[in-house]
Amino acid sequence: MREPRRPRVRLGQRVVPRLKGEPINRLIPNILTVLALCSGMTGIYFAAQGRFEWAVMSVVLAGIFDGLDGRMARLLGGTSKFGAELDSLSDFAAFGVAPAVLMYYWSLRYAGGAGWSVCLLYATCCALRLARFNTAIGAPDLPPYAYRYFQGVPAPAGAGLAMLPMIIEFQMGFGVLDRTVITGPWLFLVAVMMISRVPTWSMKAIKVPREYVMAVFVGLAVMTALLASYPWIVLGSIGILYVLSIPVSVRNYRFLKREAERMQRGEPPPPPAAPALPSVGENAARLPDLDREECEEREERKP
């Protein structure tokens, strides 16, 4: 019986076994998630030392890493169930535990057990919010317009809102926002907003027209420069604008919901409202080609 032929190997070459494993591009999203977790926990380290400005910046850095990991996973094809679970655990530590500990060391520790209870409530609501978000992924019963919105305030935004009094106090130095009568109710309100059903805008649904892409890049560069020079003004302004956007997002969500229900019932769209005709006095103020004296005379002749 003939032996099977062995593959030819050229002189000077070695047969190296091929390594099996994941390519590095699939690990980049998980690396960013771990960096977000480490940044959030580092914020607790700085807060325990009383270095609250560094603690806030650590949580902000965790938010940047958290915003990049999901997008990198979709771009590089590295989405996995392991990455999704790791992301949830990282979000809970960086945006649930870290902001609560920061607010406790900064202000709420002077309120005793009541202050610690508010911190526990915030961390618990963050965990419940993440659990609800994970179970709602891929839900088939959501209407198309609902994918543009979150239900409640997302965890990274909730962390920013929780630290908003601290950020404003760093810049303004009022000496008022660090009092427990303000930080306690504020943290309680943010915790309730995280588990509420209030629709808030999702940044993932925002699309930039091609003619404005360059303007967006320039705006990001300017904002980065301002963030490096005036961090607390920029972060405080972003937090205040986000708070002001919540009523607008609720109004738009309700409008889309009414329109979707109307289309399901087969009702025609409402006719556009006819523009109001301006009076003679308004013509005198708005139309420069009319003689003002003639318009005033017509106004006097009106019965």
C-alpha cells in the first residue's frame, strides 16, 4: 500500500501552525468598554481623595468611551452578546455607581442616612433602566417612530444630569448648589427620570445632511477647543440644553404618535391653516411700497 504524499516544503522554510483567535479589530469595541469602566471607577478614586474636578472629568471620559464602543462594534463587525453584557455592566459602574458616590462625597454625606438613601435610589434606578433597555432591544411591537427616542433618560445622560449642580458650582462658585436641600431632590428627580416613560431624543437617530458635514466637523473642532479651555462652561451648557430639549422631545413624540394613529385609521391629513390677512395698520408697518398716510386714512374710515 502506497503512503500518502507529503506536501512539498521548500528549503529554508518552516511549517508554522496558524494561530486561532479573534482579530484585533473585533476586540477594539470591548477594549473601549473596559476603558469606560476603568474611567468611571477612577472617578470614585478621585472623589475619595476630594479631587472632584478630576472625578467629574473621569466620568465624562467614560461617557466618551461608551459613545464610541457601540459605533466601533457596528463599523468593525464586532457586535456580540458578550460585548452587550459587558457594556451594560460597564454602564452601571460608570454611570450608576460612580455619579452616586461622587454626589455623596461632595454633598450628600452631610445629610447622613437620607443622603445615602438617595444615592442608593439613583444607582438602583440606573440598574433598572439598563435592564429595561436590554430587554427592549429588538422588540417587534415598537412603532417605527419610537426608534428615534429613548424611554426615560439614558444612563450616560443621567450621569451628566446628576453631576450638573457640581459642574455649575465649579464654574460659578455660588456656594449654594452643594447644599443637601438642592442636591438631594435633584438626584432623586434624575433617578425618577431614568426609569420613567418620558421620551427623550436618541443621538443615534440624528442624520446630518451631506452639505452640512463639513460644518459639523468644524463645530466639533471648536467645541473641543472650548472644552479644553472652558470645560465647566461647555459641560454645564450641554447639560442645560439637554434639560430644555426634554419638553421638545415629548411634544414631537406625541405629534408623531397622533399622526401614526391617524394614518392607521385612514383619516385624511388636516387642511393647512389659512394665513391671516393683515389689517391696514399692519400693511402700513410691513409694506414699504404703500403710502403710510393713505393707510392711516383707510384705517380712520373703517366703521
